[in-house]
Amino acid sequence: MPPVPGVSFGLDRVLFNPGVYHLRDPRSRVYNFDPYLGEIMPVSEFDYGTLKPYITSSKDETALKLAMTHKKKYYGSSSSMTSVLSHFHYLLSSWRPINIRQMSSGFPDDMRNFTRILRAPTAMFLRYKEEEDSYAIDADKEYDSANILTNLGKSMEKLLTLPKEEFERYRRSSPNKVTAEEENNVPESYHYTTAGKFMMRSQLDAYDPRLPGTGMYDLKTRAVTSIRMDVRNHDNGIGYEIKDRFGNYESYEREYFDMMRAAFLKYSLQVRIGRMDGIFVAYHNIERIFGFQYISLPEMDDSLHGTSDTTLGDREFEFSLGLWEEILDKATAKFPKQSLRLHFETRAGTPPFMYIFAEPVTDKQINAIQTSRQAEIDEFNDRLFNPDQSLSRVMDLGAAPPTEDVPVVEESPAKEPAATEDEKSDELLAMTLVIKNKVNGEIVPCPQKLRAPDDWEVYYELNELATVQGRVLLHSLKNRRRDIWTKVEEGDSDSNPTRDRFLQTLQRYVRRGRRFREREQQRDSQEGIVWYEESQKKSA
């Protein structure tokens, strides 16, 4: 395996201290790390064309060979598996709310649920590989959309793991720019792990031998709430600042709370698949980085499972894979040697239950779904990477250039589509999954504060539904999934007075943040910038 980098700029200090590390101390205004990190390279200046494209599971030859070597029937990447595994968490935990006891009183109990987008029905493709008689797991991209955060995450990962001089070589205007050929010669590092009939792939971002276990950890770049709430119109949210440790707005606590509801479940599953220790988070508003935080797996588990003992999360992960394997085995037995599209949704109830639907699909159908939004994504990226050219094209057509203050629009739901010929087909496997948890011989809704000596058993029933009934239920599931993805990016509800007031409040903080930044820049020009490391060198 190629060597895995560590973080640059002396950021490894963050790995060994709980809580947030400010890039710049708000009281003394002293930079704790290189002030270069204060301003993020605009996406229009970073040459993304040099970066390697992401390899989906079905196109990963190395994963396929390893799956064959180890006689594994299913293989996938961490990013293609976490959305389905999340629904097994809801089922096994009986929709247990997140634990917010470490939060201040400003975050009420009625917000202890996962975000609506996280609870939405999910889908995946099981792509059959005839030569090897195995299946690749690919995420369903029907509702993928273009946004700046996807691209910014790639460039900021380079920023956080390279020396300043090396990172500057990715700037489009650099006289010593990195070439695509040079980038392709640098091998990427992956971890592959097996469980039952699964082979799982995880890309390795960063490493420090002083961390427990493998020493591996994940890099996450977390945009502030004003960006995430309207990510398609990200310019509206630029200016929002993080100033305080605690509070409902402009605080690290607010961003941490949002991660608990919207991201920790996915992050913790990725960490487990990659056998990593935790995640390194960089908080930013697209223009500026504010601070950094290392969050270990036990800390994420405390929020998700109510205990920092990872026993509960580890066993739930194993049970989830076991149940998923049973489902995939049944689907591939029903439709042997075919590619499948599967939908999953855990529904609330007493007890909760899961819907599972599997239907055969051709490569042509898969490609049509996976590329249905590619033109929209390409157009967005073109405007993002080439703003001057995009503006010229608009003005050439006689249209007015875009204004700075673009109002937030909630998209209206699409008209409900009529059933397609595929939806009328008899080729459908519809199932429900219900489970019972038994801990130390006693039936419980869900395990709580499990420890290593405790005995947790899961009993399940996987029942097949009639095809006609299954078609009706699947159609409803697809409508719920469509409505959520077309109405909400990472918010909690449809357009309503409460949400509208929240967005208006965010805009007030955005405007306030822009004024604050102007004052700070004026002070810097008058008083200069103090960097802790430079101060230490001078005093020595």
C-alpha cells in the first residue's frame, strides 16, 4: 500500500486534544496555525482537471480481484454502502434519538431526530459481473445534484495534507503547475476489509502512528449552516462566521449539533468500514477556514448510541451486514445472474419495520438513471470553474448578469409521474423485515449502553409480499424519496413559516458576518498579523 499522508501545517496537534482548535484565537487575534489557511483558494482557481476521477465500485478492478481471491459475493465502497447501512441502524435501534446531553440548553429535545434527508428512502444498484459471478454495489445517483461542496472537499483535502508550496502547484496560474500525468503517477491508498460475503473498500485520507489502532483517520470539510441550508445558491451563505464556542448561531456548537443529526451516522460507518480511529474536521464558509476538530469514533458513538463504549456500535454494524447479506442472497436467488436495483426504507411503527424492493435492471437502464442529471452537473461546474466565461455567454445572449442577492427558492415538487412499463412488470421482489432485540435473555426495544460481556441477539422475519401490493408500496416509496430530494437539501422540513424565519435569520447573520470581516481586515492592515509560531521563533 502506498504511504498515507498526515495533515500539514502542524495540524497534527489537533489530533491529540479534545474540542475545537481555533485557527485564530478570537480574543487575542493570534493565529495558532499558518495564516495561509485563513483564505481558501477559490474553486475557479484550483485546477480540478489534474485530479483523478472517483472510481465507482463496479469499475474498481482491484476490488473485483480481491473479491474473487477471497471468494466474496458482494463488494462495494464505503460511500456506496453507508446510506443502506443507516436504515439498518434505524431498525436495530428502534429509531433511538441522538444523545445531546453534551449540548447546551439552547438545543431542545424535540430536535433529537436525524434530518429528513438522512431518513429518506435510499436506493442502490447491485451490478452483476458475469465473468467473476459476483456483484458490485453502486450508489443510486438518480437525485445527485451539483454543488460547490463536492469540489471544494477535493481541493481542501489537498490543502490539509500538502506543504504550502506543493498545494500552490494546483493553482491554475501556477508557473510550475501539477500535470494530470504527474498526479496519475501518485498511487492512492485504500483499505479493504471483509465481513461475511462482503468485501468493502475505503479510501485512506490521513495517518498518524500515534493514534490508536491502525492510526488512520478521515478528513472532513464542514461548511457552515448558512451554506448547507441553501447549497445550490451557496453565494447567499458566504459571510456567515463562526465566532463562539457555544450558542444557536455563529458557534462551533451549532455546527457540531448539525453534524450529530446529519453526518455522524455516515461518518461513523465510514470509519468502521475503513478501520479508522476517527475524523478530522475543518470548519469553513467556502471563503475562510475557522477552526479544526478531531472527533474519535467513541465520541461519535456517544452521540449516536448514547455510550462511548464502541461495543454497541460495532455489534450493530455486524448485525447490519448480516441482515443485508440475507436480503441480497434472497434477491439474487430470485433473479439469478442479473443486475438489480434495490430500494430500502425503515418505517416508524411498533415495532419499526423495513421495506425492501428488488427489481432486475439492464446496464442501459442503470446508465440512464446514473447519468440523468449529468448535463445539469456539467453546466453547474462549468459556471463554477469558469465564472468569467459563463458570464460572457449569458451577456452574449442579451440576458442581464446575475445579481448578488439571489432570493432563496424552494423548488415545487415535480408532477407525479405515471407508472412506467418497468413498474408494471411482474419482476419484483417486495419484502418486509422486522426484528426483535434480546439483551442478556430479555426482549428489549433496543440495546442501551451495551458492554463487551453483554449478550445481544437479533431475531428477524423477512417476509415476501404479493407483487401487486409490492408495486403500490414501491411507487409510494419512490414518491416519498423524490419529494424529499426535490424539496430539501439538508433541511428538516418543507417550506413553512418556521423554516422561512430560520432562513431569514441566517441571512441576517450572513450580512453581519460580512461587516465583521470587513472590520477585521481593516484591523489587520493597521495592526498586522500575529502568528504564534513566528512569535516563538522571534522569542527564541
